[in-house]
Amino acid sequence: MGNPRILAIPYPAQGHVIPLMELSHWLVDQGFSITFVNTEFNHKRVRDAFGNKVEGDDSIHLVSIPDGMEPGEDRNHLGKLTDGISNVMTSELRKLLKKINGFEDDKISYVIADVNMGWALDIAAEFEIPGVAFWPASAFLLALLFSTNKLLNDQIIDKYGTPINAERMIELCPNTPAIHPKNFLWISLGDFTTQKITFEYAKRNIKAIENVEWLICNTAFDLEPGALSFVPQILPIGPLSATNQLEPLTVSFWPEDETSLEWLDQQQPGSVIYVAFGSFTVFDPIQFQELALGLELSNRPFLWVVRPDITKGTQCEELYPEGFKTRVGSRGKMVGWAPQRAVLAHPSIACFISHCGWNSTVEGISNGVPFLCWPYFADQFIDETYICEIWKIGLGFKRDEREIISREEIKSKVEQLLNDESFKEEALKLKGLVMNSVNENGSSNTIFNNFIEWMKS
């Protein structure tokens, strides 16, 4: 009998796969072995990005199941993806568990499922396997999902999740971001059909995790005391990225451009603007060009992650303003994808222009980096409020009458952030608090150790 074996299943998006893989590495260090379940589509992307490197770890076994979508369909269409997950992945996971626990000696002892895959815990229960729920985003967002029945009863939203009074800001509990109803998670994901599908799906998953013994979250008490006091069953074990051990097995969907780090080595300490917008953000051509010209106007070195699919329908190469690359020369470096944790830990980074996804947020905090916030959808508006209003470690951008963030606005906010020492001071203070939480006897570390003891008992 080997180490206890855990099946880990993330929601099939980059921002969910990475923190669950980080948790998997933590668990391997504690003597567990992991069967990590990606969709076939994402499994192939990880293999294409990293070749043989994905097979580099005996303790983490990567497997895949279909997501119910056709090969060429758009996985960023969250309504279709949710349908595929609900209709196909459930039966495929059943088959996988049956195969492993029916025919293999090394049986699955636990299932750890992303809350967004809460149905997997119902399936684990059918096999009498104990389940653990993992939430990779902010505790506040999960507290909001837990509050859907109250929002329905108080007539803040209707049965489809649509706000009844769209102008009223909602304050869930003290010391948490006030939230505009248009930024409720299920509303900012797409059209009305997508909203209805994702709202129902979220309610179903929240129901599935109601009775789990462990609901662990990639946050720290010092980051979110308000939300964690409001829903005490959410147990913070993070930030998982704060240990700064750069993992041997990466699960990025794009090949990382390692020349980013060599380029950073040649820059002055605290001089570089790092610009990255996660895996979903899409720009229209005008906004893309204003961003390029704003970085040029800033007159500072910048490292800009330009994903191959960051602009709709047009290749980015054709969209750079005329003469832009010549004018910025070696002061600007554009890459398709960067090893972000190593970049944020680099001494030459001055600030982070970010979409404010939770992984990017906690990675920036874990390195004491101040932010310029450019949220795109989902929980990113909540994270922006945390960054600007509650933690005071960054600034937001204002849009002009075209709904565009202009080059002058970019230049002006970069100067405002970098000329005011208080942002860096607050960021370093917050870094100290989160590092303490994951260090020995810290609040997150203590909960994690109790969790391990429970798993081993």
C-alpha cells in the first residue's frame, strides 16, 4: 500500500488549474500521491506547451476526460462549456473512478474538487470516497455565492440572478468590497442565456458543498478578515503562491517565454512595469493600441504579455501602432506568456498592470508589488476594490467617453503610483502579513496542518 492517493479535479480554466496544481504539490510534500484530472482539451494544451516536462513527477499523475465540446468550439464561451461539463464530464468522472477503484490496487482515498466542480463531490459520495472542496478565488466571492438565497429572498436579484435594482451597491458584510450588481459573477460572464446557465450551475455547486467537512480556500485571514468571519466554514490555507517554491510541474496553457527573466536581469531594480491580463481578457484594436502608446509614453522599461489570442479576429502583430516597436526598442519586451511568479519575484519589477484575477492578485501581494487595476470580468472587479480601497496597494484606471482607457490615463496613473511611496509601503506590509500566515504557526499553515492530519487519520 503506497501513499494515500487523491483525485484532484479543477474547473477547466487556467486560473483554476494553477492553484489546484500548487495545492497538489503541497500535498505531495506531505506524502500523498495525486491523480490530476484535466479536460482532454486542456491536457493537450499543457502537453503542447511543456512537451515531456509534464511527465516529470511520479507523484502527480496527469489524466484527462472529455469536456463535452467539439474540438473547434470556443472554450471561452462559458455557457456552452458549462453545458458540456454538466452533461458529459459527470458521467466521464464516474467511469474514471469506477476504473481506478474497481481495477487498480492503488485506490483513490479522497477527492478534492474545485467548488465550481461541486458535482464531483456528489459522485465521490456515491463511491463512498470522502470529498474536500477547494475554492481558488477570494473568500468574499464564495461568501457572495453562499448568499444567493438571501439575495433572492431580499429581492436584490430575480430567479435568473438579474439585479432588480441595478444601481444599488450591495454591502455583504463589514470590511469587504461593496459590489455593484452588474459585477455579480454570473452577470459579467456573457449574454442572458450564459447568465441563466451559470447562475443555476453555481447554485447547484454551492448545494453540493454544503455538507463537506473541509472547504479550503486560497486566501489568508489577514487578507480577508471580513469575509472569513462572515462565512466561518471557509478555511484559509493560502496564498498557495506565497511559499515561492517555483514548481517543477507547470500547468500553463501557453509555452512560457524564459527570455523574460534574462531581459529583467538587465534592468534597474524597481524600474519595470509588468503588464499581464490573464488567460481570458480580450482587447479591441483601439484599446490595444492605446495600451501600447501609453506604455511608450511612460518612458519606463516594460514587460508586456501579449497572448496570441488577446485581440479578437486580428493578429496582434498587425495591431501594434506604426513604428511602435522601433521607437521603444529594447526598453519594451513583448512575450506570448511569461513565467509570472518568477517575474513578480524579480527585483527589477516596479508595478503590475493587471486584470486582477485572484491568482495574479495574491502573486503580486506575495512579492510586495503595487498594482494598476484593469479588470475584465467575473470576480476581477471585486479584487480591484480590495486592491484600491481596502488594502490601498494600487490604483484603478478611468475610462473616457469611448469606454477606452487612454494612453494619457495610462501614463498619468503609472506616474501617480510610482511617485507615491505609500503604495509600495502598504504592499510590503501586506506581503509581510501573508508570508507570516503561511510560515510555521501562521494561521494558514496551522489550518493546512490540521487538514493533513485529518487526511492521514
